[in-house]
Amino acid sequence: MISVRDVYKSYGEVEVLAGCSVEVRKGEVIVVCGPSGSGKSTLIKCINGLEPFERGQIVVDGVEVGKRGTNLPRLRARVGMVFQQFELFPHMKVIDNLTIAQVKVLGRGGEQARKKALALLDRVGLREHADKHPGQLSGGQQQRVAIARSLALDPVCMLFDEPTSALDPEMINEVLDAMAGLARDGMTMVVVTHEMGFARKVASRIVFMDQGRIVEEGRTAEFFAEPKTDRARQFLSKVLHH
Amino acid sequence: MDFRIFFSPVPTGETTYLGWLLVGLRNTVALSLAAWVLALALGTVLGILRTVPGRGLRAFAGAYVEIFRNVPLLAQLFIWYFVVPEIVPGGHRFKQIDPFAQQFLASAACLGLFTAARVCEQVRAGIESLPRGQKNAALALGLTLPQTYRYVLLPMAARLIVPPLTSETLNVFKNSAVCSTIGLLELTAQGRQLVDYTAHAYESFLAVTVLYLVVNAAIQLLMRAVESRARVPGYLGSRK
Amino acid sequence: MYELDWSSIPGALPFLWQGMKVSLAITAVAVVAGIAWGTVLAVMRLSPARPVSLFAAAYVSLFRSVPLVMVLLWFFLIVPSLLRDVLGLSHATDLRLASAMVAFALFEAAYYSEIMRAGIQSVSKGQRSAALALGMTPLQAMWHVVLPQAFRNMVPLLLTQAIILFQDTSLVYVSALADFFGAAVYVSALADFFGAAYKVGDRDGRLVEMLLFAGAAYFVLCCTASWAVRLLRRRVLA
């Protein structure tokens, strides 16, 4: 589904990604973890072309990201992305946040888009907030709406960039539960997160990054039981305290 | 387009058309400088008055700003030139001095007081942007309020407001063109003269535009030099 | 001592009102056109395409470096004859009003563009990313997501600039100075509120009173408008 091969990226003089490679099969849930500045967010933003990269190849569902002629908007409509700061559009109602891309990007009719939007809000348990503005919702609610917004386009896979890092602790679980639900339904997901509890329960594989490189990668159970590298071991010991 | 007209002599013979333009430029610069000096002096005082504890003083300065900001510059200029000499005692003597002097004085007074209102707001913003603790620390050391302003608040505020003052300087030069309406032969007026006498409208306006751009560039360079001298090490915007 | 005599003012009011309509008309057209063109310029300025952003930067720089009076004179002296040649028209007064509106719109657009550029940059970058991530093109993202927010953030500044524009309309007075040397027919100057006041005052010999009246009128109007903007800022937009 997603194939990342030997990707290099720099911001000016600073090398942010140094030869990253990872394969994601359909239905897999990959959790990308690592210390701050390891390049996890950058990597995930390269997958849907929000960040350009200098060397390497990324192919998503058969489409080569980063090739000159690629229709990026069309690809991005098929790849859902959830942001750390939710990024709902504050000047639109919740329901409009969910319908605008359906109508303007996919060309669906207004009624059809609305129906789908309401169904999705139902699925994340927020139907009664459809006519409110994002500013009136809590952080956890906003993030769940953001998830619904991406799902409205029927994506083939979803990318999550630290979806719970900006949330108060009591709201983290409602979002993680929504994400776990998606995983159960078979969605292909790449999740950048510090929530190792979630990773242990939901992820198929863990990818550990440090300083722009993928240091270790493996099936969830193996990674947690027997991390192969020192860096991974250090990281896990620090993070698993809570 | 024929640019040689700039070097042809004017009908009265004493200079070329380019010479006329340069006379206009000289008058523009002189007027702008005179007005700017007045504006800085008065505006700083007013800006201080807007931040002092005395309510009457604050209200006075506030009223000044409101009056001079809500009447168009052209109206103010005409009032200075046509109205003030009529209703102010001794004004009839003003009407007897040399016409150029009348126009220049009215223009300088008008532009100066108009711009003073804008300088006042910049100074006020500068002082108000300083951390409140600065004033308290100075007073706690035993400095009087005037001393606090003189040694602590104004020096810092002055450095902070150099960038907005740059654009005010540019504004003074641009606004000086309005004074062409009462007959002052500044740059824009001379440009119009050129069009009248040579019928070469495009070349004339091009020349006037270029001269304004040159003045602009010169001011921006000058203010950049002032700004780099005025930077406070370690403060926002400083390079060190 | 000059004897102030206000008696000529009531009779002059209809004429002054005509002038006020001109002032308001120019303001309205220039504000709408200025914001529209200014927004386009701001978007161009932020474009990754070098020629586009350079053009916008040059335009804004140019119009912000020269006096409005000079631009107006340029328009009144050159544009009507240009348009007349191109379109084969002859009615000078109509062209003056149109020339004034175009001149103001083009000039103010440079100032509005700076306001909108600041507005666009005040919208968090994540908003644009989220819009792009949903599959919108950069233009769609700008139109549906960034510009609505930028506009809302900048409303007080946009309105304040409109008040300044209203005051600047007094400068169409210079159209009186723009009678082309050798013009066969004397065309009366385009009269806005200020111009009307001056004309009446000059004609009746009551210039002092008319100028003071005009000044007071502007003061009341602009003061009220500024106060309304402050109120709007606090009540609706806070």
C-alpha cells in the first residue's frame, strides 16, 4: 500500500531524513515512535507530499509521490491525515468541515455529502454537534471530528501526526478509542505517537526512528519484548515508566 | 518619448526644465524637513502626555490626535492658508508677506501639526509596549516621574519606534505634495508645470515619479542606518 | 477682526450633498475594488512563481512610494485623453469620475494588499496543510480556508483604511488643476464634498465659514466611523 524507499530530506544544511525505508501493507497499523527531532513528523508529511524530499521514492497505492507529473490533490484525497493541532476550519460549522472536501474535491452532491458527514459523526459519537463551530468543542471532540473529516473522503489509508499530543490527558482515550476502532475495521494506518500503550494494543509493527534514520523496525510483540538496538532499549525504558 | 526636453531652456530662460524639477525637489525636501522637525518635537511631547497620570493632560493630547486625524489633510491645509490668517489676530500681516513664504509657512505648519498627531501615537505605542515593571523599577529607585521618562522610558521607546517612524518620514514626503494645491511649487506642482509648458506629459510624470522613488530609497537607506545604530543588544529585533 | 457669518450654509446644503455623494461613491467603489485587487496582489506576492511575486512586490512598492496627488494628476491629465482616443468618447466629466475611481482603486489596492498579506500570514500554516491534505489545490485552500480567516482577522484594519480613503477623496480637488493646457472647453472640476464646499465658499465670498464647516463635517463623520470600528472590534470580533 505504502512504500518508502531510501528517502533523504534536508532543510537547508540540516539533514532531517537520512535514508528511510519502510513498507506498509494493506490493513497494517504502523506506529512510528522515537525522540523529538527524530524526523517522524517529517517522514509522515512526505508520504502525502506535504513535504518535498530530495532523494528516494515514495509510492502510495500505486501513485509515485514526488514524481513531477503526479496529481497531488487527487492522491491526497485518498490519503487521510490527522494533525496534532486538529486544524479544523474555525470559520465553518462542524458539518461543513466534513462536507467541503467531499463537494469541492470529490465533486459529490451536497445532499450526499451531508448524509455521509452525519453518518460519520454518528460513528465517532458527535452527531449532535454537527451545527456547532469547532471553537465550541473540546480538544478531544475536535480531534474526533478531524478524523471523521478525513474519513469522509473514503481514504485508502490514514496518516496520524501525533494526534493526541495536544490533548489534555482525560481526552486522550476517546481519540485513541476512535483510532482503535478504525484499525479494527481494517484501515491501513501510519501513526506517529508517544502513546506506547496504544501501540502495544493496536499496532501491527513498530518503527523506531532516531536522528532521521529508522533505527529499528519489527512486529509489535517482538519490539516490546526484545528491542534489538540499544537506542530502542533506552527509549522504551524512558517511555514505559507510565 | 523624447527625454531631451529636460535640457531645453524654460520660456523665461533662466534654467532648463530639469532645473525646474530640481527646484521643486528642493522645496519638497525643505518643506518636509521643516514639517518633520516640528512633528517630532510636538509629537513626542504629545505622546508622553498620553501616557502620564494626569487625566486632563491625557485628554488634551487625545483630543489633539482625534482632531488632526479625522479631518483630511487638504481641508487642514486650506484652513491654515485661507482661514487662519482671517480669524487670528495679526493675521493680516501674514497676508502681506511674500507669497512663497505664505505658502511655505502655511504648508509647514499644517504638515507639521498633522504629522505630530501620528508621531504622538507611535511614541505612545512605544512607551506602552515597554514592560510595566520598567517604570516601577525606576520609581522604586527614587527617580521622579520626569526623570523616569528621561532616563529609562524614552530612550528605550525611541529605539523601538524607529521602524514605524521610517514610514512616517516617507509619509511626510508624500503628503508634501498636497501643498501644491495652494500654489507651493514643490515637486508635484513643478511636474504639472512641465506638462503645461512642454505638453510632454509622459516624460514629465516619469521624471517626477523617479524623483519620488529616489527620495524614498534615500530615506529608507538612512533609516536603516539609524535603526542599526539604535538596536539594543539582546532585545527583540537586535542582531546580537 | 473677521466677522463669521454662517448664513450661507443652509442654502449651500443641496450642493454640498451632491459633493458628498461623489465622495461616498468614490470611497465605496475604491474600497471594494481596492480590497479585491489588493487581495489578488497579496496572493500573488506569496506565490512561489518568481515573476508573479516580483510584479506584485513592484506594484505595491511603487504605489506606496509616490503621493496620491501625483497619481491623481497623472490619471486626470493622461487617462481621459487616452481613453477618449481608445474608445472614441467625448464627455469629459463622466470620464473624470471614472478616472478618479480607477485611480483610487489602483492606489489603495497597494495598501490593502499589505493588510491582506499580513492577514494571510496570520492564519496558522496548519490550516493550509489540513486543506491540502484533504485534496484541495493550493488555490482552493486559499479561497475556502485561508482567505475567509485572513479577511475576518483584518476587518478592523480594512475599515480603518476605508476611513482614510474617504478623507483622501478630498484630493479629487486637483482635477481642477488638471485642465489640459490649451483645452478648448473649460470643464468644471469634479466636485466631491470638499470641492463643493470650496466652490460655494469661493462663489459667495464666505470661504472661511465653508472651510470650517467642511472641516467640522469631516471630523464628525470620521470620528463617528472610527468609534464604530472600535465598537465592532470589541463587541463582535474579540
